[in-house]
Amino acid sequence: MAAGSIHALVWLPVVCRALFDPRHVSPNLFPIHTRFTLYAFDDWWRPATPGYLWDFTTNLANRLIPGTDPRVGAAVTATAFFAAYGVVVFELLRRRTDRSTLLGPSWALTASLLVVLAESPAALAGWEGFTDRGGLFLPVQLWFAPTSIAVLALNLVAIQEVCDFLGGLIPRRHWWRVGALLVLTTLAKPTLTPLLVVAVPLVHIASSRCRLAGPDRPRIADVVGFVVLPTALILAAQTWVTVNKVVYTGDQVDDRGGWHLNPGAELSHLGALRPLFWAVAILPLAAIAFGGARILRDRPVRLLVVASSLALAAAFLFERSRSEWKGDMLQLSVTAIGLLCFFSFRWWLERWSDAVRRDRTTRKRLTPFVSLSVIVAIYVVSGVLRWSCHTGLGCPVG
């Protein structure tokens, strides 16, 4: 509860500024998505946007607090979802991959707050970099899109649960919870699960000869039944609803179109063909370069490397058709790379903890971690600059 409360207090001024004073908080989709929720679920099959969990909870909050500004309900739900995200980060940093202790509560809380601040290196380009079409706006997580907030914590939990499932660490009688979690995560917003439908079977097949798995390691048929099939069914339904039945004005259907093959078009539209746009990938690339083959033996890292590769390929190849709304495929890349940043950082924390226990003076083991810490520091500094602007304390200039 303490971790959640502290994260809520950290996020609250950002959420309130994005909702109630959005003049200098761009890109910012909070106000328009809050208006969308007024029309959410006029019919059971007709959401206002594809962010089902955000729509539902914000609409519910507004109904429970009648007669108030709908932005109040949006602020309550957004802060709650951000707090849940912080709590999940906190818990994942407390426990090692093998479920033993990694960090004590105080250190885990501090590290989780740093993860929140280490949102993006893009602030180093100045605030104009976010608002200019040709600039940078790729954060570790798309938190300026409120529909993405509801799925942040679920994405982290889903990666850990799926990797425990693949490693045979979840008893067979509890496998159903993996499928249920993926269904909920997909319903919240499919920013990760389309990648898992393809990446999980590939990783399972590639790791089939691994002897480090637990006693309840699944077969490929189990992976299809508990991961691929339930997720794919929900994705198919969501795609149909998104393309045909998404409502924006309360009484008309906005045909968002589908997706078609058009290499480079969507990235060009978003100004994402510039090398600095992808500066967010520095942290996971550095982690993998320093860690070598050892880091790829970590199941979450290995799964997210495959997922990120698939996401980048999709972002380059496909474009939203018949619609001005762009960036669906880029959201897959943002999510996968953001999660890869977190889990590669956690892997290095585990290695550093091991090195300190064995020998406090071993420079060979600590030097890579120090190098990685310099990169993390860049993320933290740039994140602080961006947070300063979002909370109204002053924006960085180019």
C-alpha cells in the first residue's frame, strides 16, 4: 500500500495537469479520450475507443460520481492505474527471477521511482522535439495516451507469468490463469499481446532443448491452447470492433480502416525515420552488448528481444489505411522496447547483486554495471526534464 500511495502522489500532478491544463503538455490525448468515455458502451459491443479497460473504468467512475466534471473520474482512474504500474514494478524489483529477494523494500521503492522517471531520453532534444512532427516523442511507455495506462501493469505481469509458464514454474493446475491474464491484458488494450501470439511459440520451440525448466514445462500444444488461442480470439473480435464499430461522437461510427502493407509510410508520417528517434533503444542494446549470451538466457529478455524484433518489422511494413489515426504498429514497438528496458535492467541488478555478494572489489564484474548505470542516468535526467514540464514547473527548451 505504501508503494502504491507514493506512486499515486508522484503521478497525480502529471495527470491533473494533462487533464485540466493541457496547453503545454503535448502530445496529450487525455482530454479527447476523456470526452470519448462519455459515449463508451452505449451498446455492449460498441466501445468508444479500443482501450476497453480505460473506457469502462472511467465511465464507471463518472457514473459513481454524478454531476461532476468527467475529468474527475478520468483523474481518479488514471492515477489508480499509474499506482498499480508502480506497485508491479516495485514487486518485480523486490524478487529475483528465482523468486528469492533481490532488493529490500526501501531500495525497491527507490528503484521503482527511478524507472518511472527514466521514461525517455527524448527530452534531451528539447520540448520542441515532442511537438514538432519531425522530432522525437518515443517514450518508454505511451503514458500520454490514457488508454495505454490501464495496461501498463498488466503487460509487466503478463511477461513474467508467460515466462514462468514456459519455464515450467507454474503448476499445471494453475495454467488457466495464464490464459485468463492474457485475455484481460488484451481486453485492456492490445499493445503487447499481438506480439506474444507469435513470439511465445517461437521462443518455446527455440528453447525446447533447455534443461533448466521446471517440472511442469508445457508442450507446444499447451502453449497454443493457453496462450495463442484465447489471445487470438479476443484480438480477432477487437479488430472487427475497431475497424467497424468504434464510436467517437456518440451517434456515428468512425471507420478507422484496417492495416495495409506500405513499408516506411507510417514511420515517415510520425517522423520516426530519424536515428535519434530510436534513442530509447540505447538501454536494452547496451544491456545486451554488455551481457552477451548470458542475458539472452533470461526468459523475459529473450522473449522481449523476439517481440521487439517482430514489432519493429511490423512498424516498418504496415500502415493504418483509410484513416488519419497513425501509430498502432509503433505502439507495439514502444511497448516491447519499454518492457525490454525494464527486464534487462532487472537482469543487471541481479548480476550486480551476485557480484557484490561474491567479491566487493571485482572490477571486471562491476564495470559493465557502472557503464550501464551511466546510460540509466541519462534516462533519469531526461525524464526529470520532461516531468518538470508535465507538472508545470517549466519546460526544457531546444
